[in-house]
Amino acid sequence: NEIGHPRLGVVVPRSGRTAVARNRLRRRVREIARRQVLADVGAVDLVIRARAAAYTSSFSDLAAELTSWARSRSA
């Protein structure tokens, strides 16, 4: 992008979940991306689409999945 820093979009499925659960998942994914994924990339626009199984995943499982995905894309 032309802004000079990375931007992030997070899409979470409704799948019968409450707004509280969707917002919690969105915050968790955004924090993981901020700490571990966006620190290593340049000025890109990144959209992460979570699956319904992410609602029941732990924070560490989500972090491991996102970081392994980011490493596979950068190599």
C-alpha cells in the first residue's frame, strides 16, 4: 500500500455466535497479528478470515497457526 505501514482486516464468521464472542475472536486475532505477523512485513494490506473452529481455539493455538502461516508465506 502507499501509506507506508501495514494494515489489517479481520473477518470472523457469525455461525450462531453472539456479538461478544465475535468481537473477542476479532480482538484476539488482531493482537496476535500485531505482535507476531505485522512486525515482520512491510507496507502491505492483510485480510485474515477466521474459521468457525477459531471460536473454540486457545490463544496459543491461534498464535501458532497464524505465525506458521506467516512464515510459510514469507519463505
